[in-house]
Amino acid sequence: MTAGNIEACHTVGYYYWGKDPTWAVAAAVPFSLSARGMNAWQYHGGGIDLYNEFLAQHNIFALPGGNTGVQMGGWFRKEINTVADMQGLKMRVGGFAGKVMEKLGVVPQQIAGGDIYPSLEKGTIDGAEWVGPYDDEKLGFYKVAPYYYYPGWWEGGPTVHFMFNKAAYEALPPAYQSLLRSLCQGVDADMLQKYDFKNPTAIKSLVANGAQLRPFSAEILSACFEAANEVYAEMEASNPAFAKIWGSIKAFRSENYTWAQIAEYNYDTFMMMQQNAGKL
């Protein structure tokens, strides 16, 4: 794409984090923003412009084009109750999250989607993360690794991007550029709406078929959060482009969660209580 051989693609920036972690930060990194938070930052907090400032050096222009919402924490052959249980754990987990988990003794495994099931079945790996109920159910992981953990703290609001060859995009008439922006934003909204509609049915189906839901313990989440902050400190000290975008996200993250815990959180919590009491 940089060379112009391909003019457009639909992908997630964190796939290229090995080249530079800055690719990942506007897509999804551990303990970042939720899908709503990411969208707010992208469209109204300057996120789109900041990411494109970085991508310009690669002759790429990008627009948000989808989000799955917070993902699940993965499938495991045995229960993971404490940080000690993570020592030596062979887990299919990629990129940034793998780097964080290494600090806690996890052994990250890079395995293609089609190879995850047989690897879990044979015990070659102990656990694997994929996406969430709707996508995970199709791959049948519950048959070989029944413990289904949440949340996927490494992808709280993963943004998929449409990426374009920058020169090709800029060659479009202004009206076409505007239309393209509107179309991308429409796809961006539609993907999240789809997952919000499909996941409730899928999670019930998975549980009915034997999946055992487990929350990551507070101990594990806290340890992962601290490990992530260590990784961020290292990257911010050595990578100005990463530090600039991550700094912007962090500044909004604080404001976002201050607001989120007031109206939305209390309304949702009350309604969940009614659901659990069988009143909905």
C-alpha cells in the first residue's frame, strides 16, 4: 500500500505493531478506552488526525471502520485463579498483550486462527484468545477449552481501520473524499451495532453448550494493569510518536471514565440488577 500497489484495505493497525508499536495504539492496546471512548476520541478528540500524522510517513491515510466492543479474555483448558497460575501458561495471544503477559510468566504463542482449535485439543497450548461470543462460537473452542474468561483487557474497544494509499486518497475529488469519510463512519457504527446484537444470543448458546464463564480475578487484572504500565513507560521513553498518541488517549481516558461512572454506569447497574432478579 505504501508503494501504491494496493490502494485500500480493511485491517487492524495492531497487526503491524512489531514494526512500530505506534501502529497499534489507535487500534487497541491494553487498558485503553472502551468502544464508545475510542469513538469519542477518534472523532472528537483529534485521534483520527493524530494517527494520520503518524501514518503519513508510510504514505497511508486511515479512517475508523469498525469496532467489536470489549472482547473476551479467551478460552482455557483449566481455571486461572491467581497470577501464579499464569506462570508457564502457553497462550495464543498476539502482539502488545503478549508482551505484557510475558512479564507475568505467560509464554505467548503466535498461531493462525485455523490452527487454534487443534492446538487446544492436543494441549500444545493451554489457552487462546480470539474475539468474543459471536465469532468464538463458530470455532467451537468450548469443546476443548471450556473455561471462558472475561474481560479481554487488551482489547477494550478495538478499532478496525480502512487504510488508503495517501496519494490515491488525496487524488479524489473533495466530494468523493467526503463521501468516503461518511461511508467509513457508517461501517464503523454498523459493526459495533452488529456485535451488540449478536453477542447476547451467542453467549447464551455457548453456556448452554458447556462453556463455563469466569471473570479474571482482581489480582490478575491489577497485575496485568501494572505490567502494562511498565511496558508503556518503556515505549514512551523511546518512541516519541507512540508517546504523543498514547498521551492523548490517556488524557481523555481519565475524563471518559470520570463521566462513565456517573449516569451510564448507575443506570446500567440498576438495569442489570433487575435482569438478574428476573424482572426484565
